[in-house]
Amino acid sequence: MSQKKRVLLLCGDYVEDAEVMVPFQALQAYGVSVDAVCPGKKSGDICPTAVHQIRSCPESRGHDFTLNATFDEIKATNYEGLVIPGGRSPEHLALIPSVVELVSEFADSGKPIAAVCHGPLLLAAAGAIKGRKVTAIPTIGPVLVAAGAHWIEPESIASTIAVADGNLITAVTYKGHSEFIRHFVKALGGTISGSHKKILFLCGDYMEDYEVTVPFQSFEALGCEVDAVCPGKKSGESCATRIRDVEGGHAFSGRTGYDFVLNANWDDVDVSSYDALVIPGGRAPGNLSLNHSVLALVNHFMQNNKPVASLSQGQKILAAANALKGRKCTAHPTAKLNVVLLGGAWVEPDPIDRCFTDGNLVTGASWMCHPELISQLMELLDVRVEFSGNMCR
């Protein structure tokens, strides 16, 4: 069996929250091994992240991102590609000689490099963008031009474009993740098949930020048609999200996440046209489980044996819909009572990043299980990513 593709994710303090976690977990779900490093830090250390709203750009504190490799131990020759997230960290990383040297090694080797938002600053510092087509967050455009780049001006900060020029892939912000990640997978030699699927996301205010954003953009990057709806809301409206990090014992952070923009109208949903349903967790499911139209929607998918993936507290909706009787199911431990009393066969979430599939149902306990959840839902949908003989479903 051929080895997995292996890529490096270059992090720093106050890296953009979505721009580090989405590619980290999406690529793992596709079967790619991802090492996340930060200069001066070791595996198991954390990088605090930042959240910038697209419409107003205020900065707030995001999740704590846990590194899984040690910067001083990595070598560029051990990786097939490099991902550079944005946020505030690239401005500081570009001043560290060992980081610039590392980026130069990737650039000189011709290996794929994907940089988003402020990430291209590192490409400029490494002298890697002269004559190359590049986009980024507009505020760093003049710097990239001064470094010799062929600047591609985005229409706005909310632009979803990604620009591919040879081994370099750049995007404006996390809004462009879908195209950005798809280009990177292709540059790694990946091919995607079976992506003509239509997936519905059941959203609500104060759902967990990662639990909607990561799977939504991961399936968009595969080429699936993905719609996000919320009862009583229309396309273009937003749902507030929350950031849930464990802070010890039963304590959780409750910070504000990104505003998640819906792209379909609740009143126009034709459930028969969708191949699968995803239910993010957070606070939203508690309220959604009281909505009879939500329960009817969930029952359509379960009774017709269509794939359903549910995270964390999302299983409260499945329980309220009487859709868990006799089904093996895990969830966040605080939803265990709902699962058990309404007939589910409880599976302990140990470790917390494990997911379980029972027939058409995939369940997980938290956003830490995203790679397994996305991969298992891909298998049910027969969506595949193949890298030179390696196949992930």
C-alpha cells in the first residue's frame, strides 16, 4: 500500500481560526497526513487563534489550536506540500529566518504551497512570488506587488476566489476555502470522484462554530452542492455561532464565533432533493428539537435511509424525532440522557475524536472528530479522493 501524502501546516499565535482548522481537518478527512507546527513550540503546545468577521473585521479570540508536531524536528524534504494560514501570525513569522528558509525550501523544490489571507507575506519574504499570479487580503497587495507578484485584485474582502499559478495557490480569506483546498488537493496529485451529491446542513443560532464551518467547507471543496438552512431564515441571513473549548473540568469557553451565512431559504427546502443531512452541535439543537418542522425534516432522512451525520448536541434533535431507537450512537456526554431515554444504544465517546457509523447514521461527540465524521460520511455517499493509488472515502 502506498504511503499517505504528508503536508505541513505553518502556524503562529493569533493565526486565523478558520484558516488553520478547516484545511487541517479537511485534508485529514481526505486521507492526507497533516503536521501543524509553530516556531519555538512543541507538539501538544497551543497557538491562540483570532476570529475576524468579514463584514466589519473586528478581532476576537478564537479556539486554542493544538499543534501535533515540533518545529525544530521537521524537514521540508519529508513533506509533499505546505499550507500557510492567515490572520496576524504571518506578519511575525516573516521576520523569523528559520521560517523564511523553510518556505524557501518548499518554493525552490516546486512542491505545492497554499497560502491564504496574510499568508502570502511569507512567500514574499522568501522571494517566491516574483512574476507569479497571487491574490490575498487586499491590504497586503502593495507589499506583494513590491515583491514582484502579478497581483490579482479581489472584488472585495469577501471574495471566494482562489488563484492557482503552478505550484502556488492563494486565496483572499477563509471565504475562499472551498476552491483553495480543491486546488491544493489537485496540486498534490489528488482526484475527486462521486461529488455530484447534494447535502443539507441544519443550522440554528449559537451552533458550534467549527461544527458547521469545517464539514460545510470540506464538502464544498470536494465539489458537492451544500445548502445551509435555518428555520425562519432566508438565504443571505446569518446564524450566530459559539466557540466551545474545554477549559478544565466541566467548564467551557463561550466565545463568539464567525457569523455563518446561510445560502438557502428554509421555506423553499425540498428534502427529497438532498442525498444527506448534517446536524452541527452547540446550543442550537436544544431549541431546534422543539420545532416540529425540524423533526419532520430529520425523519425524512432517517426513514428513507439517507445518510445523516450528527455532532455533539445535534443528537438531541435525533432523539426528539424518535429516530434513535435501537441505533448505536455517540454524542457529547451532556446529551447522553437524551440518547438513552429515547431508545438509542449509547456508545461511549472514548477517545473523544472517534466517530461511529450505524447504517445510515454517523455520530460524533465533538468537533475533534471531524476527520472521521467527514470521512465516514464520504464513504456512505461514495465520494472519493484518490492520491496516486491511495484512496480515501
